[in-house]
Amino acid sequence: MATRAAYWLGAVTLATMAAAIYMVFVFVPTEAEQGIVQRIFYFHVPCAWVAFAAFAVVAISAVFYLWLGHPVWDDLGYAAAEVGMLFCTLVLITGSIWA
């Protein structure tokens, strides 16, 4: 059951991300000074927020793991660290593209 829910959640996430990227390139007007390169911020800034949020989850889950000792907190922190590293990488890549 969990794999079916994860599959559909992934599909919905992919569809909404594709719709958001489509709207950035179709509906958003081009900025006067930076031109089309400015549109990378519509992807760059949310990636940075998700990276910060993921590392906040790592910190919180680490505190709860040390306090309670339940392995679910360790698993949550591990998964959040992987997500944080992925989005930090995306932030670095999109920042380099913008520069």
C-alpha cells in the first residue's frame, strides 16, 4: 500500500513541477535587465528553501533520536539529509547557471 501511495504522490509531484516550469516559461514576463536568465530564480529559490527545511528536519530528528532513542527518528534524519544534499546540489547548479 505504501508503494502505491508513493508512486501516485511522485506522479502528482512530477506533474505539478512540470506545470510550474511550463508557467514560468509561458506566463511570466521577461525581466528588463537580466532577460530570460532571471527565470532561473523561480526554480533556484524554492530549491534553497527546501534544502534549508530538510536540514532543519535533520536537526530536529537528531534531537529526538538522542532524547528518545527510537530508530524512526534516525531514519527520518537520514532521509532528510539525502533530500537536503540533493537540493543543495540543485541550488549550486542553478546558481552557477544564473551567474
